[in-house]
Amino acid sequence: MIRFLIKGILRDPNRSVLPVLVISIGVFLSVLFSAWFSGVFSDMIRLNANFSTGHLKVMTRAYAENAEQMPNDLALLETGSLVADLQRQFPQLDWTQRIRFGGLLDVADAEGNTRAQGMAAGYAVDLFSPGSREAERMNIMPAIVEGRLPAQPGEALISDDFARRFKVGLGDTVTLFGSTMDGGMSFANFAVAGTVRFGMPVLDRGAIIVDITDAQSALDMQDAAGEVLGFFKSDQYEEAAALEVKTAFNARFQNDDDEFAPLMQRLNDQNGLEEYLVLSKSMSGIMIFVFIFAMSIVLWNTGLLGGLRRYNEFGIRLAMGEEKKRLFRSLIIESVVIGLAGSVLGTALGLSAAYYLQETGLDFGSAVQGGSMMMPTVFRAHIGAQTFYIGFIPGLFSMVLGNALSGLGIYRRKTAELFKELSV
Amino acid sequence: METIIQIHQLSKRFPVGNGEFTALNEVNLTFDKGEFTGLVGPSGSGKTTLLNIIGSLDAPSSGEVTVLGQSIAHLTHAQSAQLRNRHLGFIFQTYNLFPVYTVFENVEFALLLQHLPAAERRKAVMEALEWVGLTDKAQSRPAQLSGGESQRVAIARAMVKKPAIVLADEPTANLDSKNSHHILQTMLRLNQELQTTFLFATHDEKVMSYLRRIISLEDGRVVKDERIAAHSFIKSNS
Ligand SMILES: Nc1ncnc2c1ncn2[C@@H]1O[C@H](COP(=O)(O)OP(=O)(O)OP(=O)(O)O)[C@@H](O)[C@H]1O
Ligand SMILES: [Mg+2]
């Protein structure tokens, strides 16, 4: 019987071409969108985690309230022992100190007079400790345009844009003017070890990256840091596990009303990422629902048209003693076959397009203005296991639903009318 | 003779407007195995309605109709489908072949419903096509056939499962004289070779000339029921 049905489908373009076309378009879009959103969301979340929020972050309560302003006068103290504590208590995460600071970067001429000045966004991370993964997290090596990683204290990386704008070369000295933890003036010289470009406007405008110990001495922050970040060793953000760690940690300071008491926040709690996480989780579902809905309506109608065209065929089959149930079932089987064919075709097309968007990406350039949120300028799709099967859900479901709805007419058909209906 | 259809006090009423229209009125008939019988009468006399009920496509309003020992009024949908599938063949005024399937596949369909194995199906289909003289058209599509050939395929489709009864409503209405005679001779031969009971509803004089029994209906009543001895005419033609 299946063979018989498949022959019918193959020979009757009305039965196959239009539905397969509709399905493969819908499936193509589902697959492409799902890969695209999965890529964009996961890139954004990864970037934010690596550059800004960590999977978990410890700050003082006061710092957390104004975290946007990087208020280092409210920084955590005795961070050495805090990090050691955290490593012990939550060994599933990697804990590391960071200082973010603002300041003025000054470039001197041969006589030592100011040649150029610009605002700098400073990142002090652990570059020198053996086993530190900070350089890898911040993707520094691939971002280096010229030069190399700082290899010793007193060296820095600066943004390539900045270096070009002010004609700073490798080995040149730049002076960072900032404020110490107690609000005093600070300045420190750094030798430019390399220049970097991350492809993220927030960083590329004027970043300076130095080792954490250099920043601690320059800013008078011995054994202090603005933030302690935790990253799961799996590199994957685990929402529920992060919540457990956060709850356990914060419980210890529940009854402490010191505004300098440490406070732990999850990635969700920072930079407005909660909405993005919710959105990223519901996006596939929403899209699939929309496609199922839209395609079902179209396929319902093509099914109704098909039912009209095949009115005599169904009549004969009923007269010949095929049960309505069985006739209906054979329509469903046809729709599964067509749904599968359309899904395979649509998935193949969607995967090809997604692969292109994964490898090449789309450059949104200056259109991306993320504020404090980290956003790349080039967005990419991400092909995962889901990309391969997600299209089959709307593809099959809408075809079967559409055909089932239109096929219900079979049950209303009166056998008593068959002789009359089949005589014209 | 073995009785295969028994009709006792059959009435069929259709609701029309506020009242009812009586399409069949206290009909009493019996049919034996191997009959070649026609229902004749003016338009609206109830011929199709009677075929519908015998074919278990419709139910009686009152009275008793027994086909092959089964009471039509008491069959479930599944049981009446089963009765049609196994024991009844239908031939319509228009041929109603499945356009995307070959002649072979059109005839084979009835056997697919019976879950017969492929080899048996093939044998039965080729035999049925031989009965109607269309073995050479097995792989043709309906669109490539003439009207007469199409109706012969429809006969093969009805006959392939060797049903006890074939019901045909105006089978010659769309055919010219030559093709009408051809398919009537085919059916008469099958009637004689396989002892299949044929029951026609017809206006066609050509059909009547082949019939062995003519039942005349008028306003839903049987007004005449005559049996005719074998025609010399047919013998000379077959
Ligand atoms: N479903 C129905 N509802 C109402 N009246 C019906 C219905 N089916 C048939 N009738 C009526 O019953 C009568 C008999 O109809 P039937 O179709 O059996 O006639 P017929 O003898 O086959 O006529 P024809 O030679 O024109 O085919 C007609 O008057 C018809 O209008
Ligand atoms: Mg009629």
C-alpha cells in the first residue's frame, strides 16, 4: 500500500510539488533562523561572560550597584585569600581577579612632551600566572594585530585603532593617568608589546590590557581587585549550577550589612543578559510555532484543493469497500512521506545557508552599538545537533496537521451519494 | 437456485422539506445466484436508490434486505465496507479510474485492500485484464484509453476480486452503440463463466436486449417482473 501511495505522490505533481515546495521553504527558514539565533545568542553570551560578567562574579555590594562606572574605590580587599577560598569551596569553577579601570593614555614625543592623549578603557587580567586561561578567554592571541603578548611587568597591549590614531609603535612608552583606590592621582608607564583588535566596538575604541599585578601597583590596589570572576571549567555556562553557587556564597553574608561585603552575581544578573537567555531559549520554540501555524494553514488549503481534485478517487475507494478510517490513514501516510521529503530538502538547503553564515558571518559593522553589552560586529550562525533535526518538527507537523484537517471531510462523506456523485 | 439477495417489504423514505418523499415503496424481490437482471423505469422511479441499498451504501427505512446472508440494516460501517470489499463490485456510468495509476494498478487496487500477496495480485489482475481483452494495455494510463476501453478496465476492476454480485448503474450511458454491445457481451460472458450475479439500472434499450430478467419500477414500486428465455441474438454474437 505504501508503495502504491508513493507512486501516486511521485506521478502527481499536484500532490507533491506544491506541498514539498511549501514545506521546504518553511523548513529552510526554520533551520536557518534557528542556526542563526543560536549562533548570535551563544556568541553574545560567551563574549559577555569572557570579557565582562564571568559565569559568576564577586564584587562588593557598593561596587555592584555602580558596576558600570568601574568604581575601584569600592573594590574588594584581600582578594588573594578570597580567590583561594573560592577555589576551595567551588572547585568546579576557575576563579580569577580582574580590574577594570578608566584613564587617560598619554603618548610623549622625543622630548618627553605630550604628543597625543586619549581615553582608555583598561582591562587588568591575570596574564602571567602559570596556568591562567585569561588570555585565551579574552581571545587575545588571535586579536593581536602587531607584536606579542606582554611577557613581563610593565608591558601592555593597546587597541590597534588607538595605536594608529596616535601613531604609537611597538616598544613605545605610553603613560596611563588614572586614579588610585583612595582617589589620588596615579600614573604609570607601559611599554607597548602589541596592538589588538577584537572586532567589538566597546573594546576597539581604546582598550589597554595589562597584567593584574601591574594594575594593582599602578592604581595602589595591593591585594585588591574590582571583580573576582568565576568560570565553569567546562567553559559552558550552567545556569542552575551557577544559581546554587551564588546562593551558597551569598548566604554566608546574609546578616552582614557592610556595603563592602562581597556579593556574588550570575551572568543572568548582569548587563541585562537575563532577557537574552530567556529569549534564546524560547526563540526556537516561538519560531517553530509560527512556522507550524503558517505552514499548516497553507497546507490545509492545498489539502482541501487536493481533496476536491481527488473527490472521485476517494468516492471510488469508499465504494470499493475501503474504510473511511483507512482512507484517512492513507492520506496521513502520504502527508508523512511528503513532509519528510520537504523536510529533508529544506534542511539540506537550510544547512548550506547556515554553514555559509557560520563560516563567513554577517558584518553589521557600525550598526552595532552595544552600550555595556559586549557585541561582535560580525554575527555568525552556529550549526549544532539541533540544526539537523529542528526543521523536521515544523515540516512534518504542519503537513500532517494540514492534511488531517482537510482529510476530515472524508468522514462527512455519505456513501449513499456515491452512485450519484460518480455518475457525472 | 441459490438465493443471494432477499428483499422484503423494503421502503426508503427521504426527508424533504417538512415531510418525506417515498423513493421505494414496499418492494419485495429475490435474486438468485447468476442472474443477469436489469432495473428499468422512468427517471426518479427508484432504480439507483435500490442499487444503493443492495450495495450497502445506504440503509433501508423499513423492511428487510439480506445480501449474502447479511442484513443490510444491521451492518456497522466497517461491516458494510467489508461486504463491499469482499463480495460486491461496482460499475459506474463514468469510469472513474484513478488517473495517476496504470491500468494494471487501477485493477490491482481492489486486491491491495484485501492484503493479497504481490504474486497473487499480479496473476489475478492479468487474468481480469484478459477477461476484458486489455492485457496489452496493462501499462497504459487512463488518459490514453478510449471510453469503451476505460469502461472495460472498470469492469476488470470490479471483477478482479471475483465478487458474488456486480452492481452497475447506467454502465453504457456514456458509450456508443458498438462499445455498449462490446462491454455487455463481456459482462454476459463473465456472468456465464463465473456465475457472477449482475444487476443493472438502465434506460438503455441495448442493455435490455441482453437481460434475462427485467424488473420495472414506477414511483418506487415494482410494477412488472418478467423473465426472458436465453436470446438467440446473444448466442450469435458470443
Ligand atoms: N438523498 C435524497 N434525498 C431526497 N430525495 C432523494 C434522494 N435520493 C433520491 N431521491 C429521490 O428519490 C427518487 C428516486 O431516485 P433515484 O435516483 O433512485 O431514481 P432513478 O430511478 O435512479 O432515476 P434516474 O433514471 O434519473 O437515475 C427521486 O425522485 C429522487 O429525487
Ligand atoms: Mg439513477
